[in-house]
Amino acid sequence: MKGLVIRSSKNNFTVRLIDNGLPRELECSLKGKILKDVVGFYNPLACGDIVEVDEEKALILSLEHRRNRFVRYNQKGQMPQLLAANVDLVLCLCSIDSPPFRPRFLDRLLLQADVSEIPSAIICNKYDLAEKKLLADPDIEERLSDYQRIGIPVFRISVKTGMGMKELRDFTEGKFSVLTGHSGVGKSSLINALVPDLEIKTAKVNEKYNRGNHTTTQSILYDIPGMREGTRIIDTPGIRRFVPMGILPEEVIFHMKEFAALAGQCSYGLSCSHITERGCKIMEAVDAGAIHEDRYESYLRIREELSGREYAGKITD
Ligand code: GDP
Ligand code: ZN
């Protein structure tokens, strides 16, 4: 019988079966079973996966072909980690303050979404703190506007006051999204707002380190009530560091929107390092403000990081 993975940790999975039109949940394992497509992954299955199960034994037998998958490099395990499968949208959640706004982190998420050919959007939460925060740090608003300029949808919201929630709902209606972001930015709060009656525990941001505690250890798929059928969201564990993968250093340029249009146009063509060469279109664009300095810095850092890593290369199916 076929089912949808709606809860996944490293080794345990909840599968939703559709039976006589009625959904039923089953805790399943993969005991002794090796799924051939997922060898070498930190976790074999993700929320959003469609699987074949043996109901009696509560055993997952096989995995259906995935339309896409959102992954990151798990540094601790030194292998790729699946965050979601078969999604329409990657929602990159950040906050204006507590924890601080970190565009470099966003750049990594956006890059990975592009590599996976999944559209993405930025949600900046805690806008109720904006008045005080933006006075002290106007760069945040400037960065958000720049993301919009290069074509990435940006939502400025406050889960606390409800600001921007209507626009966000309209945008996500009918879509299957995956929600990612640092711990403490308000993932649980947002899910609670979208799926009332859930009451997921939210944590006070650890004041000392100004970063969140890890409240979620597994990924969970939620159907969003009151919206068109198929409006779903996957809540992923809060992450400290997002390390992209499945991409070679020289390919990064093709996956950052405002860089891609200039790829190959430097005097030295595709062999340009975009650091010292004369006639480098990327550096000219940075000087002219067509590429934000911060995005250029992100680009260089990500490229550098990917150069030294075995798993940077293409994931083979
Ligand atoms: P998660 O780690 O990303 O799941 O973050 P939580 O949802 O647990 O939220 C972390 C902290 O931020 C909690 O203390 C929330 O009450 C707080 N928080 C969430 N959304 C907002 C918001 O819009 N404004 C403010 N001021 N605080 C918020
Ligand atoms: Zn160049």
C-alpha cells in the first residue's frame, strides 16, 4: 500500500495511508531494508516521500521516484542529509533580531533551493521589533530590498502581531512548502499560527548566545487547514549552519540569480576567477551596484568552501 511520509527522524517514520478515502497513520521502520536510491545519506527518507509499505509488518518496502529533494551537507556525519522531498517551495525564515539577521545564511539556503530547482522565498519574522532595530541597523531593510530586486519574494511578517500573515497565506495557498531557518527565528511560532490547535512548544531564545535552543529534532509535515487542498508545510529542525552540496565550485555562478546572467561574459570567459582579472563582468557589476557586495562575498565564500570538500560534487542517482 502507498503512503506519504509525514514525520521523519533519522530512523523512524510516520506514514499516512489513504484507505477507503480516509487517512490513517502508521509508524513504520526500515528494518534491514536498504533503499537503493539513498545509500550514503544521513537519513534515508524525508517528509514528502511517497513510499510503498507492508501494512502488517509496518515496514517500508520501497521509495517512489522523487520530483525533487532539498538537502544539506551534514557536517557532523559528513554526508548529505535530506530535509524534504517533492516540494513546491523553500521558505527561508529569518528574523530581524534575536537571533540577528544573517544574510549569508539566506544566501546558502537560496543557492541550495536553486540547485534543487525549487522556487524559494524569504520570510523575515519579528517585524514588531523593526522600529527599534532598523533605526540601529538600516542595512537589514536594504538587504531585504536587494533580494526583492533580484527577484526573490520577500515577506516581512510578525507572527506576534499578525503583520504580513495574510500576504504569506495567499502566497503559500495550494503549495507544498518546506520551512527552514536558524533556531529561534520563529519556525514553531509560525507553524502554530498556520495550524491552530497544535501548540508546538516554542522556546525562549537563549539570551546568552542570542541563538535559539533546538526545540525540533524531527521533520513534520502539516496540512494547513482552511486553505485549498494540498496546502502543506514541512517543519524542519532548526539549524546552525547550512552547508550547500550537490554543486561544484565553478557552478555556483549559475545558481545565484544576478550572477548567472553574466556567466561567461568576462574577458577570460568561464575561467575567470572574478577576483583579480581585468574585464571581469562580475567585479564590474559589484562596483556598479548590480551585484550587492554582500552577495559577492557570499559567492566567494561558498565557492571556496565547496572547493575543499568531497561531497561538493553532483549527487548521483
Ligand atoms: P524556532 O526555534 O524557530 O521554532 O522559534 P520559536 O517559534 O520557538 O520562537 C523563538 C522565540 O521567538 C520565542 O520566544 C517566540 O515567542 C519568539 N517569537 C516568535 N515570533 C515572534 C515575533 O513575531 N515577534 C517577536 N517579538 N518574537 C517572536
Ligand atoms: Zn570575472
